[in-house]
Amino acid sequence: MNRKKQLEWTGMRACLLDERGGNHLRSQWIKIAQTALLSIGIAALLAACTDSSGQTPVAKPPQEQEDNGNTGQTLTVVPPANSTQSADTAKYQIQTRLTDFQLLNGNGGLAWGVTRNALRLYYTQDQGSTWTNISPSENVQFPANPQYGQSIYFVDSTHGWIVREGMGGTDTMVLRTNNGGASWSLSSLSKTDKVTAITFASPEKGWILTTTDTSIGKQDKKLYLTEDGGITWNEMSSSDAEGKQSTAEIPTRGYTTGMTFSDSNHGFLTVLEFGTPKLYVTVDGGEHWKSGPSFFDRDQFNGCGNFNISSPQFFGREAQGAWMSMSCSQGESTKFNGFFTTNGGQSWTLSAFSLNKQTGINRNLAPSFLNPLEGWAMQKGKTYYTKDAGKTWKALPVSKVLESIHKDYPEIVKLQMVSSKLGWILVENTDAKRSLLLQTVDGGVHWKVL
């Protein structure tokens, strides 16, 4: 083979490998050709790697996998909107295990998981077609998966916060972004207590609640406030483990189950006091707390062994409508009901759900409500819908896709609807460390993998 033929063959082989394996293989072969045949020149080599139209083929995006042990969801990742890279040429696919998500609006949502103690956080603004990697630095290690409303919160697509509990005597870290995750900044809390809740009423004002169990039935509770978007945090109301407590402070009694602020002034703290659901409220942004309206009557739930109550979930910022899910467990079964308010939490009404008791791996999966009337629930792979605050539920037609996936991914981690039509569910196989995120665009009748 003469040198010209050898050059053409080398160039064609580089082109073929480029189509099959990506730009990095092409570059390797070009470097080999340059070294071996430098005296003849590189022009013919490049000419050999063009198609019939004279254009250089575009390499396929690389296929990446974050962790061989944590596979499942495939995401198409594109560079941030302010990147100088072309979205078409820079996009690539990854396989990753997701552990939680949160829909922010009709198009945008977050999904995340922890791989090798690094948080992998992704954002989509096109209903899951493409995702942007907005993960913080891997230097900030996460020993556990963050949960929305407990250690991660976004007030909109631009402003978000993540709390990493202190480890080994180090301070609790609070990461914040004001540019949609393009960059993250750090602040800290001086205590290393357990982080129980995080919530924001605006991009500037937010709260973090930490707790420490002090004795049977009691917790030391501390509330931290920021009014500058998370740059600084100041301790507010706190309960004193030694009993030095005023009536305006958060009580030591009970175990906290959640905290919500509907606006800059009105906040709600749910606790279990000796197994009984209880509500505490503030009307001055957390400075003072008092017992909230009585809503729970144990006589209505004879036969229940254990109760649990969620913090109020308001239907929009500064909305007057909200609901709390309450579970009643007996042995290996769980029954859900709901408490609803239409006056900003001044009073609550019980809605006895006509759903069957739940057993098995998904017995603690609560229904999801979009507004005071519309809600969805999943039991045994079927989707149920209510339009009367849970008094009656209608079984929707079985989704063949969901039915098939449910066999391999039996655990439903979360269900959320952001409109009457659009919603997501996250399903998981814990033993296999695999998960899948699915979407519906017709109110739960059909589901597809994102």
C-alpha cells in the first residue's frame, strides 16, 4: 500500500470510528495520522472524513453512566441557557438513580439523587425532554438523600436552597442559588442538630427548623430565619431542653412532622404529642407561637394504633386553601384521611377518604391534591381520582405502561400533580438501586417514562 492509499484508509477509519464512538476517538486517530504521515499533509486526511455532500459528520453525543450500581432513569442533559456551548452539540445522556423530585410549574421541575455522596440535581423546563445539570460542588458531601421541604426548597426556578446537616462536629451547611443553579454559595448554621424542615415565603425570607430529641415525647426545637435570601441565618424562637420556656416559644412537647409558611407572617408547625396530631401557629413570622385550632378528635378514629400528620400544603403562595394528610395505621395497614381549610388555617374540616386501607410496600404513600377538591391516589398500581375533596374516588383506566413498569419498580416514592392534566410519579426498585420518573398529560389515565 503506497502512502497516498494508506492516508486515505487511515482517514476513512477515523471517520468510521467518529460515527460510532464520538469525537474523542476521531481525535485519537487524527493524531496518529498526523504523527505518521506529517510529511504528506493533513488536508487529504480531513477530506477522507467527509460525506458525499462535503460536510464533516456530526459526532453522536457520548453515552455516560454515573454509577454502575445506580442505574435506571435516562436523562438527556444540555448545557445551561447562558452557556456558550450549542445545546445540540453539547448534549449527552446519562443513567442515574433519582430519589426525589418536585414540579415547580407546568413546564419546569427538579429531580435529584445522591451518587458517591455527591448530590446530582437536574432541572427541566420542557417537561422532561431535556435537563440541565445544576448540581452543587462535589466537595459538599451528602451522606443521605435530601427530601423536598425537609432539606431542599425552591421558591421558583431561579431561587433555591439545600441544607446539608453537620457531620463529624462540623456546622450545618446551607447552599443557595439565585441563578437557577448556575452557581451555588455557602453559609452555615452553628448547630449540628437534625434538620427537620425548610420553607421560604419569598426569595428573601425563609426558615429552617432543627430538632434534637431530649427525652421521651420531647424535642429541643430551634427556628432559624433569613431575610437576605440565605446569606445570614439568625436563631429565633426555640424550645429549651431544660424547661426554661415562655408561652411564646415553640413547645418542647411532641415530635415535629413538618413546618409550612403560607406567607411572610403565617406559619404552621405540626407535631405528634404522645401520638396525637397537634398544630401550632405563628402570625408574626415565627417570633411567637401558640396552639392552633383544634381539629383532631380521637373518638372518630377508633381502632387506629398510630397516627401521622403532614404539615399544611397550601394551594399556591399566599393562598387561603390548604390540606393536611393524616394517616391511621393498624398493624400492617394504613388508612388516609385529610383535613382541609379555606380560610388560611383558622379552621380545619375532616374529609374521610373512601379509599381502601393500604398494605405492602406503598402503604405510607399519601394522596396528592391540586386544589381543595381535586386529588389523586395510587393503590396496587391503579390511579384514583377525586373531585370532591376525597369523599368519593374514581378508578381511572389502567395504564399499560405503568402496569408493566410496576412489576419491576414496585415502590412508588412520590406522586405530584401540577395541573388537572400534568403530573409525575417516581417509582423505584430499592434492592436493585434503580428508579424511573414517569409523566401523565391526561390526568393520570396514561403514563410514560420521561
